Amino acid sequence: MSLETFLPTARQRLLALAPHRSDYADLPRSWRHDLIAGLTVAIVALPLALGFGVSSGLGAAAGLITAVVAGAVAAVFGGSHLQVSGPTGAMAVVLLPVVARHGAEAVPVVAIMAGGLVLLAGVLGIGRLVAYIPWPVVEGFTCGIGVVIALQQVPLALDTPRAEGENAGLVALRTLGATDWAQAVAPLALVALVVAVMIVLPRLHKGLPASLVAVVLATLVAEVARLDVDRIGVLPDTLPGPHLPVVDLATTSALFSAALAVAALAALESLLSARVADGMADDIERTRPNRELFGQGLANVASGLFGGLPATGAIARTAVNVRAGGRTRVAALMHALVLAAIIYLAGPLVGRIPLSVLAGVLLVTAARMVDLRTARAICRSGRSGALVFCVTLAVTVVFDLVMAVEVGVAVAAVVALRAMARSSGLHREPMPHEAEESHEQLTADTGRTLLHEHIAVYRIDGALFFADVRRFLDELALVSDVRVVVLRLGNVRMLDASGANALVEIIDDLRRRGIVVLLKGLRPEHQRLAESLGVIAALADERHLFDDLDDALAHARAHVRRSLGTATMG
């Protein structure tokens, strides 16, 4: 591509990632619904932002700042009209080991680095890759996150210092062993109250924000009863100013792997959340995945500059936004503005919320992420889906989220290749009935042998690729007592480099044994690959490539006649 061609193309890509007036085309009709939806989402997001900030190890203030800054930036620059972004449970799961290894001051640096990587992914146009993540991987990943979030709440629910370690399950067990159960009665009672309210209230009145009501009620109980429980503590009464963290090469090198994991999670969770939103609102323009990555990258950079956490699109808050009637980006912006107003106007009140109350909110949130009905459906769908789901879930809980997706996709790919290989096959076909030859053509003993006994027709079905090459080679190596092999390729749906190389090996092996190979039905989409890897050149004659089976058989019979005639004369 010339420079003159590349520059306009690059400019068009960048313009496609920028905000546009059309983003707000529906605002004149939907602004009332957008404002109400934004207020509703803010009420739901407040306890979650506080809780995920605490769970990450940075504190409630960091979670609130992230919801405001990242939520506003992603709303303006993201690729979804409905997405609501902020701190999430999955990100808190990833950040806790980062805080344990490098300290809380490393998290804003990780957010900026990860944001740059996500932004670059959007510019490079790899946002559509999320469509290739199998459903069992997504569900196993989501279910695993719910389990890990629940395990992370054990120290908060018991008002017990968090035990040493990075694995949530081991930390929870060690915390239980170190708990003073006499002191844990009060926080556990608050947790039980929150859980009960969040379960019962939606059944009585679906319109009430159950999480906010539960937090307010439990906080009032703690205040009136003067319970000795840990609180959120002092919150800033203003948003901090942006500042660039001081870093050096050694720091960035040490944090790069963490930033890469955070970037992968931010991209994955944001695109999955946007896909969920697209499925909930058919009348809204579909998410533009590359622009969504670009916006999430900017949001993470901005959050890091303000001292916040890495952020992603939040499935729960996005779903609330859609159900509340949000139709433009104004709803997500409204959510960020309401949370900012809480920082300026209600910081002291929010600071009185007990940490165990937030633990109760997150326990219910985690439980709702574990969809048992979906898990049962996947496990009943077959062993392959169940294997992918269970492996992804287990790796999420035992190791980490990014590894879980990598392993889950790898297992799903192996299962798919195995199924494809099973559906593929090499079949020897009977020769079509041939008209009786004249007496003169069958004078010699050799000539009296029916011509079709020296012609073998094989049909390859499905795929000819690296996973099945060896089997095809072994089967064709058994060919004997034939002078011509016709390979029917019309049913080959997939041909890769290994498969094309296998064809070359088959042709060369048969030619060394004096057998002519004819190819029939090579698809146009496979022609270029076959030519580039020498399949056509390996044939004895370029005319040995046919589109019609009758033509191929006629050529094969003519070759057999000639070879038999030569042998008889000899």
C-alpha cells in the first residue's frame, strides 16, 4: 500500500473512532427517559462502586472516582449507546494480587498502561475478535468471577483483617481460621440484613432500588444500635485533580504483565457487556466494537490520571440502564454526574456505611452472577460444552481470569478441531458401471482385467487440515493394484497449509509408485493456496485438474488403456 493510499485510510479509521453528532440523534425524544435511567443506574452503582473499590484494596474513594471519571469518558467516546462503565468485580479480582505485590500506588500506573493497550487495540481494529469466544467460555468465566467475588467478601463480612495470599479461596480459609467469632456477630448480622432485603424487596416492589435501600437500612441499624463495626471512613469531598504518576523503566517493566492482564480483561468484559446490551434493545444502533475499545482505553487512562482503578463496561449497570429506559449516552453521563454530586454533597454520610454492609451487597451480586440454570443447560448440551465450561470456571477460581479465558478458548478450539476431524473422512467410492468393452480391446490377459479395477476414486469430506493429515496419508498409503487415483475434493470445506502440503505428499508418494493422480473439484477459494504450496506443480500434468467427474474418469480410463496396451506389447 502506498503512502498516499495509507494516509486517507488511517484518517478514516481515526474519524470512525471519534464522537459524532449522530450519537445523540435520539436525544430530543428520549432525554426524559435518559435522565431517569441515569439516576436509577447511579443509585444501583453507588454501593457497587464503593464495594469494588474496597475489594480491590484501594478503598471506597477510588471506586467512586473510577465510576465518575471512567464512566463519563467511556460514555462520550465508547462505541455503545447503552454501556455504563466503572469498577467491576472482575477487575477487583485482578487488582488484588497487583496491590499485594506492588502496593496501591501501582494501580493508577497499571490503569494508564492498560488503557493505552486497549486504546491501541481499538485503533488496530481487533474489537471483533470477541465474537470468536465460545459461549461456554463466557459463562464459565462469569460464573467463576461470581465465586471469586464471594470469596473475597469473607474478610469484610467478618470484620477480620485479610489473611496473606493472592488466591481468594486460600485467603478466605485462612481468614476464617483467624476470626474472632464473638466480634464477628455484629457484622454478620448486618450482612444477613442486607442479603434479606435485597432478596425480599424486589419480590414486593420491583421499582425500588433494593441495594440502596439495604445499604441505608443496615447503616441506620448500625448507627442506632452503636455497633462496633468497621466503616468506609473519610471520603474526599471533591474530585482529585489529574496528575501523571512518577514511573521509571524498571517500574513499567515490572507492571507490564499486570497491565496486559488488565487490558485483556477490560477489552473482554466491555465488549461482552456491550453485546448483552445490544441483545436487550433491538431499536438501538449496534455497538461498534473498535470504537468501544478506543473509548474504554481513554476511560482507563483518565481514571489512572485521577488516581482511580482500571474500569470496564459493567454488565449489571448496563442492564439496569436498558431496563430503565436509557437510549442515548446521556444516561451513562447522568449516572456519572449523580455520583460526582454524591462526592461533593454526601461524602460524610457515605463514609459511615459499614464495610460488612458492602460485603453483603457484593455477596448478592456474586450469587446472581452464578446462573445455575445456564450451567445445567451447558452441561446437558454434551460433554464438550461441559468440559469447556468446567475448565474455564476452575481456572478462573484457582488461577486468574485472563488465563481462564486463554485456557477456555484453547480447550474449546481443541474440542472443535476434534469434532471437525471426526466429521471429515476419506472414502473409497465404487467405480461407475462401465459399458462393456469390445472383443478386440480384451485380447490379452492383462487387457481382460476390467479397467475400473486399476482406477481408485477417493472422496475427501469435511476438512483437510493439520489435525487430520496423518490419517489421510496413512489410508492412501494402502492403495495398491491401481494405475490412476482420482481424488474428489468438492466436499472439502476447509483446506489449510498442512492439508495442502499433505496433498503434495500424497501425489509425490503415489507418483513414485507409478500411480497417476487426478484432482477433481478443487474449490476456487482453495485454488490459490494449492498453487502456492505446489499441489498443482506436483501433478504429472497440469491437465490432471478437473471440474467434472466424468471427464476425470474418461482421462483415467484412457491412461489405463495406454498403460495396459504398452504392457501387452512388451
